Amino acid sequence: MERRLSETEKAVETLKSLQNKVSKLQREIDEKEQWSRSNNVELRGIPFSKTENLFEVLLKLADLCEVELKKEDINFITRVRSRNNNGPKSIVACLTHRYLKENLVAAARTRRGLSALDLGFDNCNDKVYINDHLTESTKLLLNKTKLVAKEKNFQFVWVKKCTIHARKNSTSPVLFIKTEQDLSKIV
């Protein structure tokens, strides 16, 4: 009986060790996947058209945001399925340089009122959003962060350079949220 108990305890220790290794590997995979998207921008709220030219849509958005962007700056652009099946599919564009993506996202934040109407889509006043292209795991973590931050009366949660930031108020320090364990920082 003691031998079996000892073997069980060793197996439990081995299991915990393996779980920690799997968690670490999963975090590394997530970080590498997010890194591979560091030049990508995600556009949401743009209606689908059978005759659409996604290059023209992105270039017009950049123009509205007063960001100089040329067709040669776009590595690829496509529509992708989104978790939310309501509304049009998101558009993901990979730009040739990260600084272009950062400039476009930052400029779009200053133009919060952008709508599909601004892009020439008649009878569609849906808001248009330009964000970092986050992985599914980062999007889920962002949603959890927003929920916890709301419960704890945090005023600010945002994403910059594909990293989640949170701040209680304008004078408090910025918290970086990279894992679910980091949510405990929000108090």
C-alpha cells in the first residue's frame, strides 16, 4: 500500500511538471504566433462587395487617417472568418513594415468616428475599426482583461504593439497583461 502511495505521489509530481512544461510551450507558441502577426492590421466593419478591391479599401482608409500608404507597402490582404458570424468578415492586411502598421493603428485611434459611409458604402453607417491582428488566445485574454478591469473599476485597457495594457486611472502605472496569471495584477 505504501509503495502504491509513493508511486501515486511521484506520478502526481510528474503530471504537475508536465503540465507546467505544456503551459510554458503553449505560451511560447502563442508568443511566436503573435510575433508572426506583428506587421498585420485587422479591419472590421467593412461591408462585403462582390466587386471589392481590398487594396483600394485599405488605401482609402489610410488616406482618411492621413497615413501615407502605397500599394507596394501591402504584402497581402484578404478577408478572414471571424469568431462573430454576424456582419461582414474581417479584413487582414500584412504591411511590409511594422512601423507602417503602428502608424496606421495609432492614426485610426485618433479618428474614432470612421464609418463604412466614409469609405463610400452607401446606406451603411457601421463603424470601422483598425486594430492589431491578434491571435485567438490574445483576443480571449483581452476580453477577460476587459471584464476584470471593469469589475475593478479600471479606466483603461488597450492594445499597443500586440501587447495588452491596463491602467486604473491616468496617474497609475501601466500594467502589462501577457498571461491569465497577470490578471491578478488588476486590483
